Amino acid sequence: VCRLANMQQLPGVLEVLQGLPEPPQAINVRSFGLQDVFLALTGRSLRE
């Protein structure tokens, strides 16, 4: 798991991964939205 402060860091991470002797088989990129942040802070959905 790798967490980035912002998406501008992603190209550097991908460059490092390309240089590995055995690159990962899959890469999942997820950007957090308002719903995710609200749920993490309050434990409730925006629709509740």
C-alpha cells in the first residue's frame, strides 16, 4: 500500500515501479471524494 499526498506524486511512484526487477501485476489508483472523507470523519453517510 502506498498513500500519496496528492496525484502529482503518482508519476514518480510509477517510475520507481517500472525500475523494479519484478514490477507489480496490478496497480489500483483511488481518489477520495467528499463521501469518503465525510464517512471517515463521522462514520455516517452523507445520505443519512
